[in-house]
Amino acid sequence: MALALYAPGLGYYAAGARKFGAAGDFVTAPELTPLFAQTLAAQAVQVMEDCGNEILELGAGSGRLAVDLMRELARLGRLPDRYGILEPSPDLRQRQQALLEREAPELLDRVRWLDTLPDRLSGLVLGNEVLDALPVHLVHWLDGQALERGVALDEAGSAFVWQDRPMPPGPLLDAANRLPAPGDDYLSEVCLAAPALIHSLAERLQHGMLLFLDYGFPRAEYYHPDRREGTLMCHYRHRSFDDPFYLPGLVDITSHVDFTLIADAALEAGLDVLGYTSQAHFLLNCGLLERLGELEPGSTVYLKETARVQKLIQPTEMGELFKVIALGKGDLPLPLGFARGDKRHNL
């Protein structure tokens, strides 16, 4: 999965095909409507007031979230001193720079593209649909044993096939053994990269908040007996399917996020879990409907944005499947986005 997504020049995120928006493979919330970033700005302002006037975005995609968020913060008179973007993909970095130069050139002097995490972080660290793109291991529980499912060649040596093998002692086996026994002949994912990322961020965070928005479940739902085929999915030209051997390098591969794993990693790293809720609750708490209400009622723009807002908050769309988790260090107030509907007890 890591090679298919990130191999230099060949991986999905390293190559030049368009990925985001109507002309790409999938649409993210920032691509859907600028109201998403404008609403997120309210949470960013609260964090910067308490922790430092900096924002770091992890994996900025097309750059749309950065542009719309910075524009809104400029309108509010609350621009950060620095807006860092940690982007491993050279292709996406170029697209982000081009978008900023085209739509918000006056903000370019505040933006810095980073190759590695800074040694010290303060303020807001933001990751929208970042955790789902971290490579996972497939684990097959069979006859009371946890097996690692990997990739092999068929007998003719001409096609990829799945192949299970016993796990050697190590982090993957330890992580699999810590999970609730999900049942026999059960396939799912274990992500070692997500806790590693949380620990790396926690080591550098001096005072501030990590905010992640992504699709996923708490552990009890993630490893539910009825979800016995796992959550690994592929996306290509707005089609979703479960075969990562189709056009490797041209197809996005993702898995849902185990938010209990994220919370446990945060606590182990000395962070506080400040809030966990659905995307719908988070955006409503941050004033999404108030932002929508600022548009002219009955206008074409208002009607279009209303339909897009419905996608963000409806339970049958992104509203419940997408979750938001906030992790922090330092003396922080209850984040605005979790004032109502906090579901930390489900983790």
C-alpha cells in the first residue's frame, strides 16, 4: 500500500494525474464548498488565540482548504503568522502553489512548504482526510491465529494475488493481539503508521491542538462482527471498489480510521483527548448554518450551497460517517466544535 501510494514517480500521490474534485477520483469537503473552510476558521481562531498564531496543515491535497481557510482568516483579521504545509507529494505541492498564486497571491508570503515536521509546534495542526491515506496492514484472523495478508504473484508470474502468512514477533503481531477477538475467518486492517504520526506530532507540540477530520469508527464499531471483510477501499474516477490490484499507482487506496487507536496513541504520547464527534456536530457547533445564512436567501448561490451543506451534515452523506477528533497539549478550553454532541465516551 505504501508503494502503491507513495513510490517516487509511480505512486498515486507522487504521480501527476489529477486526484481531487469533479475531474479527479473523489471530492473532499473543501472541494465541495468554501463554507467548509470558512466554518473551520472559527475553530482555528479559538486555538490561535490560546496557543500561538501558527497553523500546520498535513497533506494539503489540492490546496483548496488552505486557500479558503486563509481567505476567511484574512476577512476576520486573524491571519496566522505562518501557515505551514507538510506535503510529501511533489506533484501536489506544485498544484497547491499554483492555486495560491492564482487565487490568493497576497497570502503566499505567509505559506511555507515543509519536507519534514518542524522541531517545535505551537497553534493548530490540521489534517483533513490524512489518516485514511496512511498505509495499513491486512490481518486475517483464522482458526484462532492472526495472519498477515500480503501480495504475491500467481503461478504464472503474471498477476498479483493475496497470500496469508504467520506473523513474526513484532509491532504488527503485538497490535493484532491487543485487539478484541473479532471472530474466525475475519479480515480487517491494522494501522501502525497512525500511532507513529501521533507520537511524532506530540513530541514536537509545545502548546496547541491536533485536529483530524476523517471517515471511520470507534474500535467497537470498526472491528464489529458484521464488518468481516474490512474497510479497505479504492477510488478511481468517482468509482469505489475493493480491488487494489486494479491499476496500481493510478488508484487511491484507503481504509477507515480506528479513532480509538488515535485516542490511545494520543494518551500514550502525553496528549489530552479534547473532543470527538461527528462532522455534522462539529460544523454546526462552529457556525456552519450561520455562514450559510449570510448568503442571499433564494439566490442561485444560496440554493447550490444549501445542497452542498446537506452533503456535509446529513447522516446518509458525510455527516455521520466522517468524524472529528481533537488532541491537545497545554491548558486548553473546550474546543468550540465539541460544545455539543461530544462522543468521547464511545471511544
